[in-house]
Amino acid sequence: MWQPKGNMTWDYHLKSVPQNFSESIDVYDIDVLDASKDIIDDLHEAGKKVICYFSAGSYEDWRDDADKFNSVDLGEPLDGWKGERWLDIRSLNVRNIMTQRIELAKSKNCDAIDPDNIDGYDNDNGFNLTESDSIDFVKFLVKTGHSNGMSVGLKNGGSIVDDLVNDVDFSVQEQCVEYKECDLYEEFIDQGKTIFHIEYPKGDKSNSNPFTEKQIDKYCDSNMAKGFSSILKNMNLDYLLVECSSKFSEADVASSSDFISISSPTTSKEDSESSSENKGLLNERNFVLTTLAFAASFI
């Protein structure tokens, strides 16, 4: 079973399935319900590790398995996320559905899983869920993931890190610099486990504009996330990426030939117009600025 260790380069790409990828990226975190096995096999052939995302704690009304949830499983809507509702993570039916999703990840040869929305206790969920409920749920996900040969991450959940850091294999953390809570996750670093860390400098305003130097300074140069594998993204998790990393020197950052096409996707006019930004390097900083040369296509 793969165990992420130390600092790794990565991309968090959920808006679409990536058809083009960078040689400098070690790990791709993609949606298991959208990605085909062929895409994951192609990424493996290129030497990449693949983390497979799914929402474990929320109902999404557009998913193919949405009709498997019972009405009693569905709680309050997720604030700001249309079509999503909190799930009763104590429900046997919910856990059976998540088992099926984990088995799907195994069938597609995922290296790890990234179960999202496990922190219903910190939100108006409709079930009075507690931290203990989430701890029990995550341990269930870990046991199921490990039994299927995949490592399992803890998504956010800062207040329950101490209860779970010995069970999970890595962390996927959002916005700890923004909310000044990175210290809650430092035990992962102490144990040599990777923290895949992401910040959204534009807030909920996703667009194709590159991140500003001020935004990059604020998030990439922060001492709060020292040792984290940090990236900057649009909140819609499209192709735009800034990799805050000391792993690569200027010589390591090639031209756009660094981007390899897995296939020859058909791109829309909108995709073509939004993919004109090339990656570059800000020499005076200790990070790589990577803006993907192609917008990934939907499958």
C-alpha cells in the first residue's frame, strides 16, 4: 500500500478529468466518480500516484448513485454548495454506499482515497453530529480503504487530528493559512506523513486570471504551513495551479514541453480561450509557479 511521505508535488483537479498533465507533478487528486480507469492507468504509466476523491459526508444530487440514499439519510443543505446535503454518517445505508465507492476506487486502481466532508460536526448538519461521530466514521473509512489496498487521507477536520493521525495515512488540508489553523495539522509532519495543502487566494471567485504576486507572497511564503505540500488553486479546482515548492530549481522548470498529453481531447472554444496562460517561474522565490498550458477536458 502506498504511503505518501514528506513533501510531494501535486495537483487537485476536480472540475474535470485531467487529459494533460505536468511531468513535475508527483500526485494527482481526481474525482473517482468522474475519472475512467484508463485515465488512472495512463497516469500510473507516467509514474504518477493517484488519489481518488469522493464526498463521504455529503449527498450530491447529480451523482449516479444518488438514488441509493434514503430520505432519512439526508440532512441540511451545505452552505454555498448547490445540490448537496449533509449525510447521517452513522447510517448503515450511507456506510454501505461509501463502501461501494471505495470498492469502485479499487477497481479503477486508485492508490489512495480522499473522502471529503467528514466534518459535519462543525456545521449545521441537521443530525446533531458530534466529533465522536466523525472519528468513528473516518475509522470506518480507513478500515475499508486499507482492506482494499489503498491509503486514506483525513480531509480537514483539524479538531480531530489528534484522534486520527495514527489511523490515517496523510492529510488533505484546505485554507489553514487563511484561517490561521495550520498548527492543528503539524502532527502529520512530525510523523513524516504528507500534508497535501491547498489555498484559494481568490475566494469563491474562480477565473482564468493568474494569481497576483501579492497573493502568492501571502500564501506560498507563509511560515504557518512549513513542511506542507502547498498549492494555490481556483475554488472550482480547474487547471489553474501554483505550486509552492522548493523541490525544483530554475533549471528543473522547463518550457511548455513539460506538459504531456495523455490523449487528444476535444476542447471547446471556451476551454481554448482560457488555456492560453503558460507556466513560468518567479526566480526570486523558493517555489515553482505552474499554470497549466491546456484546460483539461471533461470525459
